[in-house]
Amino acid sequence: MALVAGWAGSMALYELAVFDPSDPVLDPMWRQGITNSWGGWSITGGTVTNPAIWHWVYWDLEIFTDERTGKPSLDLPKIFGIHLFLSGVACFGFGAFHVTGLYGPGIWVSDPYGLTGRVQSVNPAWGVEGFDPFVPGGIASHHIAAGTLGILAGLFHLSVRPPQRLYKGLRMGNIETVLSSSIAAVFFAAFVVAGTMWYGSATTPIELFGPTRYQWDQGYFQQEIYRRIGAGLAENQSLSEAWSKIPEKLAFYDYIGNNPAKGDGDGIVRADVPFRRAESKYSVEQVGVTVEFYGGELNGVSYSDPATVKKYARRAQLGEIFELDRATLKSDGVFRSSPRGWFTFGHASFALLFFFGHIWHGARTLFRDVFAGIDPDLDAQVEFGTFQKLGDPTTRRQGTG
């Protein structure tokens, strides 16, 4: 848990250092890079490989072994109780003070369309609504409840010693048991956050991490835009007035979502030119398609030139038309993946790795003698004269053993 908290905290500080807050609407946090930043900071391979090489070489460290007896010098059950108690205090404190704003800033809370997000205090939700992943109050109540349970369980393990049979059966004196059981908690948490990030939740607001692919698939923002346009027209507003009142943030979500028609780095957009355009009866040239603009800088402008119409038709596939800063970060305007995608992929991959690691190290510590090639019946089966048939324990001679 200390490793997870350390990585999360250090990465949060790193992201804060590289974050460019100049344009929170068209250049939000989730549109900025992960490894390279506007300030020249970067995460290079050496940051990861150098510590990995050191640990690969010096992995077999017997740092918790008594030199006189050769036995472990750590009281692992008591250490477990201490860590469980402290993590419970931290969990309870986060929910009761940080999230609620009692002694802290609160958390990021927004509306369903990611338009009004800000950091604010949250009241715990103790009813059934607390189990809704999109209710921020459940975050506070969950941490308070889980922290209380962790504190009580930690005190229990500090005051109660495990029975000898349980201690030996679960190999509690082996440090590899600690490794196996601890990464079980880590992979479970990794699977949970991978799901909440990919499908969306109150802990992963779209203003910070971007829209989910399901919001694009279901036309989530597009439907809200059409609803607002319809409401404006019902109030006798013109089409231009109705479109001009659409929040830029909402239109941007619809533009930059996980659009499968966005193409590649060469600017080639799928569904661009009709097949066999010379024979197409519905080409832009033959039909005489025109383009009209409502709202924005080009409000009221109309084009009928085929080349210009095609240019805006390509852009229309991507949603609203925005002028993006392409020079600073050499952006091409194509949205390939998102922090959601990378976060989910990374945590799902590590969760699977740690799951198999839990099985592997658990098997190693529970069946340590078998892994070492020691079988309880090994000496008896090969001892000369013990069995009438060598190696067959069913033919044991009388009076032996």
C-alpha cells in the first residue's frame, strides 16, 4: 500500500508540475500529454529501467534474518496489525475530513455533462444511493466505513496472536507469504479502478479524464445539445441564437469524443470520399451541397464551393469545428487514445500480472518443500529393504519403519 500511495502521490505532483492551466475548456487536463509536457519535463526509460536493474541483481536480500539463529527476526502478524491500523486511520481520515471538507478541500464534483465541475465538500451518503458509482457521497461514506473496519481489525490483530496451527498452515513466518497476501489487495484494487475509469464513475470525472467511449457510442453529449437546441427553438429563439447558447465545453465533448471516423496522423478521415466518385450520383459536385453555419465566428456564413464544402464536411464528422493550437505541441487534432484508455490498459495489465504473482508466490510459500524437491515419503521409498517392491509403499515389510 505504501508503494501504491507513493507512486500515486509522486505522479500527482509530477502531473501538477507539467499541467498547463491556460485553457481549461479547449485544452483541459485530459488533452495534455502523459510523458512529455509543455514545460520540457519528460519521463524517460532510465527512470524505470535503472531501479529495475538494481532490484533484479540484488533481489535475494536477507535483511530481516537474525544472523545468530538464521530465523526471521520480524513479528509479521504484529506488523500486519500495525499496518492495517494505520491504513484504517488514513482511510477514515480521508473520508471523514478530506472528502467532507471538514478539514480539507473536498473532491472534484460535477454535473452529468461535465460543465460545472469544481472542488467542493461532499456529505456522506449512508443510504442505498451510496452504492451508486456516480454519487460522490458514496466516496465519503465508503472511506469512513472501510476505515472504521480497518481500525478495528488492526487493533484485533495487534492484541490477538494467531493459533500455532494457523501460523504454520499459512506459513505466517515466511516473508514470501507477506508478498503473496499483500499483492492480493493490490490486484483487487487495480481491477476495481480499471473498471471505474473505463465505464466512468464519480471518482473519474470527465472534466479531468475525458469522456468515456460509451458516451460517444450512445450520443450522450449530442442528445443534450439537440435537447437544448429544441428548448431554445421552443422559446422562439432563432437557430443561430440557440446554437450560440450551447456551452463551448459541451460542444467540445461532442467533438473530441472517441469518434471511430477520426482517421490517422496523415489527416485522412474515414468515410471521406464516396466509392467510385466518378459514377456517384450523390457526390458533392453533382448534388450541389451547401454548408451553413449557426453560432460561432462563422455565424450566418454559407459556402457552395465543392472544395470548401468537402473541407467542412470532413470536419463535421468530428463534431463541432474548433480552431486548435497545432503549433505549440505539434498537434494534428486527431484523438487517438485518452488518459482513460491508458489508465485502464495499464491497471488491467498490472492487475492480471499481480493476480498471477499472487497465485505463484502463494503456491511457493505453501508448498515450499515440494518446490525444493523434498517429499515427506521420499527417504522411505528409496530406502533399500523397506519395501518388497522398491518405491511401492503398499508393499511395506513387516517390522520395518
